[in-house]
Amino acid sequence: MGIGQFFTIAFSAIFVSNFVLARFLGLCPFIGVTQKTESALGMGAAVTFVMFLASFVTFLLFRLVLIPTDLVLALKTPMFILVIAAVQLVELFMRARLQALYQALGIYLPLITTNCAVMGVALLNTTDAPLEFQSMTVAAGLVAASWRGICAGLGFTLAMLLMSGVRERLAMVDVPAPLRGMPIAFISTGLMAMAFLGFAGMV
């Protein structure tokens, strides 16, 4: 992989095909954990790590086990179970080592287990992978898939931080009563998604 390919994957995953603002995946933690910037950053870091781990593991399983044995359909569910198990390891680590962040994230940390963005990046790197991923060697494909997982997580983190900044400012202004809380949060999300559509025209 050349530098140009790394840049293309990064720009696409972070801006053009942002998992939250373009694909609308992972909206539950996106809305639930963005009241404070600290919580948003912690959730973004956790999701980025899990997306990287999911991309790494599922790509290896897909190329080295599922394709050679022609068991893609039969073993796709167990492959996702491995992703879920990896998420549980992150939760256990944060509970043991990062108590303050674990308490701040609350119920939304276990939601990474069922975060459709994590499942989405695993799918995009395997059964829905672009043609250039399919034609790469296993080593090059693994690097590309892992890099895409990291960049997808960074895009998720970027969206979380932008949203937390907006919501912290909204908390200090006089929002009309019918729009307070979730309504104004979803309106802000929609406006951010429209803004991110501008990046699609740059590709």
C-alpha cells in the first residue's frame, strides 16, 4: 500500500463515509454520551480500539478460514461473536483500570457490544470489502482493513467530539421548551450530517 491509498482510506472513513453522519450507525452512544466532552472522548477511544481489533480479527478469519473452506455464510455469526468478546475485554479493562471513565460512560459502555458501527466495519472489511481489498495479498489486505478500522473509529470520535461541543453550548442558551433535550440533539445531528455531505463532492 502506498501513501496515497492510506490517505484515501483515511479521508473516506473519517469524512466521506463517516459511520455516524453518513451511514447513521452507532447513533445510540452518539446521542447518549455526548453531553460532556470527556465522556465523548472516552467512548470514541474505546470504539476506535474495538473497531481496530474487530477489523484485524475478522479480516484474518475471513481470508484464512472462511474463504478457503467456503464457510462464509455458515461461520459469519461466530465471527461476530469474536467481535463481541473483544468488546467485553475492553469493558473489563476499563472497569479495572479506568474507574472514573467507566462510571461516566455508564450503561453506554456495554452498548459497544451491540454497536452496529462495530459490526458495520467488520462487514465492510470482509463480505462487503471493496475490490482492491479482495485482490490484495493477505498481509496488505490486513494492513488496509486494520487502517480502515482505526480511521472509522477516528471518524466516530470526531463526530462525538463535534456533537459534545454543540451540546455543551446548547446547554448554555435558551432553547425553546419543545426542542430541549433529544429534539435539538437530533436536529443538530441532521445539520452536521448535511455539512459532512460536502466532503462527498471532493472525491
